Amino acid sequence: NAGVTQTPKFRILKIGQSMTLQCTQDMNHNYMYWYRQDPGMGLKLIYYSVGAGITDKGEVPNGYNVSRSTTEDFPLRLELAAPSQTSVYFCASGPQGAGQTYEQYFGPGTRLTVT
Amino acid sequence: QKEVEQDPGPLSVPEGAIVSLNCTYSNSAFQYFMWYRQYSRKGPELLMYTYSSGNKEDGRFTAQVDKSSKYISLFIRDSQPSDSATYLCAMRYSSASKIIFGSGTRLSIRP
């Protein structure tokens, strides 16, 4: 199993540009998450999904959009990029069921710089 | 007040020392407690988890939860340079799909 894969690994965007961060998992997990990690600030939840076709906002959703058309894929869309969105973005997935979601498997991250 | 507080460090100790990492939290409804380890430029990986109060041991690592004090700890015995990483505590309610992470403590083990 590849686990959770993310592309691209690095990206530089100009202010106002848009892009999609890709995330794919091959573990058949229903739950998927997008986090951003700023230096010394821990992980902040952007959006999450409990299954295909179901998404919900996390702590910091403004400026982002997500979709979940399949179990495997959970892309994160940035519209009108701003310098405040410079961060490392992590995608994660976890097993289904409220009693099993203590573990999340993380991807390697995407380092995004907006200038 | 943040839901989960964690000292950011950095913490530097000599090889072989016992390391104690700690988090405090404000919401008594948290039931599941986890520790994630994150190496530089990598994604976090689950190290240990405990349900409710008590201790759990796994090799050189011991996780401890004190719900009465809203305090969790991770102890690392016989620390190794390979333990150098950022350690994030995390916790969730029993019925929730979301996990709340601490800000992480950066640990460095000196050879």
C-alpha cells in the first residue's frame, strides 16, 4: 500500500492564483482530512469528510474548498491565493466508525508559498 | 484559552536521559488521547494512544493520562538521537470524527 499520497510536494503561487492540492489514499478509509501547519502552531483542520459526497468545515476553512466524489480522493482547492495561505498542507485519512477514528494516517505534505 | 496546551520547547537532552513531554487540556469530555511523532519535513505518525485515564507502555515509551488534572504525559526512557522529532499530543471526544492537536514540542537528543 502507498498509504496517503499528496501532490505536488512544493509549489510557489503568485497572489490571486488558484491551485488544487491532490490527496489520494489506498486504505479504503472513509474519513479524510486536510490540515495546515504553520511554524510552531501545530495542525489546524481546514476541512474533513466522513465519506464520499460528505464534507464539512474545520477550524480554518476560509479561502479553501473541497470535494469528495470518491472514497480515495480528497482534493483541496485554493481560490485567489493570499500570502496568509503560505503553509505546509497535510492530508490524512482514518478508518470508519466513531470508535475507530483515533488514528489518522498522514501524507508527506505539500509546501506552499504564496508571494 | 486553547483547548489543548503544549509547551513548544525546544527541549534538548543528552542521549540516555528520560524525557517527559506534557499537555494540558480544558475540556473534560475528551476520551481518547494520542501522541504523534513528526520528523522534520515529514507527516505526523501515530506513536501511542490511550482511552480515558491510566498508563500505557510500549517499549521505551509510556503514555500517561490524568483526567482529574486534565494532564497527559509521554515518557521516553533511554532516549536515542533517533527520537529527535516534534511530538504532538492529540485528543478527541468519544463520538467525534475530529482530533484536536497540541502545537507540538520539538525534542533534540544530543549524542
